[in-house]
Amino acid sequence: MSPELLTIATALGLYAAVVVSPGPNFALISRLAISGARPTAVGATFGLAIAATIYAVAWILPALGSRGFIDRRGRHR
């Protein structure tokens, strides 16, 4: 396995472990779902998923950039 793929796989594995552990997001969604506010709980779930995806992509991009996909000034090669 190439070092880049190993870095990405490690980052995604760690991120997945953190995401599935219960925390404040889990408490929020559970509270909304139990209170009967299902549409609000679904909306909050999608919002948290989108935010987590953006955060994960922003975290991984510098690792890709170090190998030439994106240079240090943010320009594509």
C-alpha cells in the first residue's frame, strides 16, 4: 500500500471511530427523536452529517496536497 493511501486510510479509520462514539451530537438527535420532533431530528442528522463530511474532507486535503495534487498555495497542478 502506498504511503498516501495508508495516510488516508488511517485518517478515515480514526475519524470513523470518533464519529460513531456517542457524544453531544448523539444526545441532541436522541432528545429530538424521543420528544417526537421527527422532522427536526432528521434535519439535524443531515446537518451534522454534512458538517462532518466537510470537516473530514478539509482534514484530508492537506495530506493529498503534500504529494502534489494541490500545492501549498491552494492551486491545482
